[in-house]
Amino acid sequence: MGGLWQRLAHNRIYVLVALIALLAGATLMAGGVAAYSYYLATNAGYSTQAQAAPLPSAAPAAVPALPGVGANSIADMVNRVGPAVVMINTTVVEKTSGIDPFLNDPFFRQFFGNRLPLPQERQSHGIGSGFITSADGYILTNEHVVDGAQDVEVTVAGYDKPFPAKVVGTDKELDLAILKINAPKPLPTVPLGNSDQTRVGEWVVAIGNPYGLDHTVTVGVVSAKGRPVPVQDRIYKNLLQTDAAINPGNSGGPLLNLKGEVIGINTAVNAQGQGLGFAIPINTAKDVMEQLRTQGKVVRPWLGVSILDVTADLQQYFKLPDRKGAIVGEVMNGSPAEKAGLQVGDVIRKVDNQPIDNAQALVDAIAKKKIGQSVGLEIYRGGRTLFRLVTIAEKP
């Protein structure tokens, strides 16, 4: 009997533990349901009666985008203006003999019995970019893209064959060129922005044909403005600097803001640094585009002098009262300056009563004058102030 009661007591302990565990599980389940009901009521907007509703699905992950740029704003802009960006293919023909150039002289050919090989023609091909500025087929690009080309072809999106292009105007100094193609229907265009209003740090997009890869899109920011950059035989005075990738073949293509407006013409890349590309401000082009279209060149007012800033050494050498003005370093033969009697060492201090602080100020002042206009110059020479009247001519 004692062993039986002991076994029953032992079993009752197990039963009691099981009952306690069952009650605890029920309590936890009820608490969980209540907590979930509270969550639905306070966070999901449901009532506590919707306890049987399924859990809300997870929200879709946010699409990553550039800081301050919408997820699709760049893609939408490229779709809108991309068709106005064109590929430019050029052919340059050069004559070469492969022998001493002196032997091409007729005298030497006669001496050697005309047995020398005749000069051969060698063709080279180039690729650049451009963009359509008017629906009737005018295209803006770089001068160096078409320099020396005998044949120029333009490939336009939506057309199977390239169009032959005519170079209607070029300017080597600004590195700008206008082409013209004839299409069977109006062409897409890209609007021109205002590069003066562009700020350092703004997002920009470059579209072009680097290495012949048409309509390549790169993105960056304007990293600086007003950069003077020498490239081979050119000196660019006022370029936009960007870290948007610019490579060979991008030259002449547009640098765009997020509105799809052209703020620059992609021009050069710095081979020594990564993320350093340069573009001509579009306002520079807007000032001369009409001249390029109608006259084929940029007509520049010309005074006919080379000038220098007044440095401390020059001030002491010429015994000048201050460092204001621009010193004449050379007077060109037959120039308006020579005809007006200007001399080396003269300091030009005013143009039509406008004070001239340095050499660049004189350049800017003359650039605003018209061909044939008479301009009054105040100059300082040998301790005296003199006045000369000069007639502005066209730069040869």
C-alpha cells in the first residue's frame, strides 16, 4: 500500500506541472493576440475585431538615387533630349610620299628620270559628337572635331543612314563649329541653358559617343568654373570643370543640367588626372552662333597691340604712378593702334572714359566695340597723359 500511494503522489506532481504549463501557454497566447490586436488598432488603422486579418505585407524597398535627384529624373531627361545628340564621323585625306620630301621637287624628279614613287593619299577617320540646335538641321560641335576634314557625316537617331554635313562656320580660337544637314522632316532639338547661372556642385549629365559608343551617358557635378586650360596649340580661357566622365569621342557633345538644358560643350579631358573633364560654357557659344551661321566665322574687333599687366617690376621700370592699366608690349604693322600713333611702353588707362585696371579689362572693352567705330584712348607715356582716337578694325 505504501508503494502505491507514493506512486500516486508522484504522478499527481507531474499532472500539476502539466496543468501549470498549459495555463502559462494559454496566457502567453492570449497576450500575443492582444498585443497583435493593439498593433493593428494603433499602427495599421484596424479595429480590435480584425484579429483574424493577415499580417500586412512588407513595403517595397526604396530605389536608391543620387542625393537630391529623383530615381528616374535623369533617365527621363535623357529620353527627352537624347535624340538630339548626334555622332559626327570625319575623313581627313593627307598626301604622303614615304620618301625625302626634297625628292618631290620637279627638278629632282627630272634628274632621277621620274623613277621616284608618286605621292600617296592617306585617309584618317575621326569621331566626335554634336547636338542639334534647330529643327532645320543646324548642329553645334567643336572646331577640332571637323578641323581639316574633307568629308563629314552625321548620324541621327531614328535614321538608318548618316547625313552628309556641310561645315558652315568655324572658330579656332573658341573651338566652335556649326554644321548643317538636310533631313526629310523636322529634327529633334535640345534647349540651350544659361551657363552663367550654373553653380559649382550642380548635377550635370554628359551625352556623347566616346570611342564610337553612341549615346553614352555619364553623370557628375560641376566641380569648378572659369578654368584656363592649355590644350596643344589652344588656350581655353573660361571652361567649366566636371567630374562626369569625358573621353575621346565626347568632344562636341552637350553637358546638360537636370532640366535637359545645354550648359556646356564637352571639349577636353585631363589625361594626368581622373575625373577632370572640361566644357565650353554655352553662353560663349550663344554669343557667336549667329555669326558662324551667317558669316562662317567670328568677326572680332581689333586694336592691333599685344599687352601686359602692370607688374611691380614694370611699374618701377617705366616709372608709373600706380599699377592701373595695360602696358603695350608690341604694336602690329598696319594696325589701328599703329595708325593712331601708339608706342611700345604706352599704358592704356581708359577706353571711352571707361577705366582699365588690367590687360583683360582692355581685351573685354575692345571686344564690345563695333568694326569701324572710333574709340578714345587715354594713355600714359613718359610722365604725361595723352589722348588718341583709334578706329577699330576687323581682326585678320
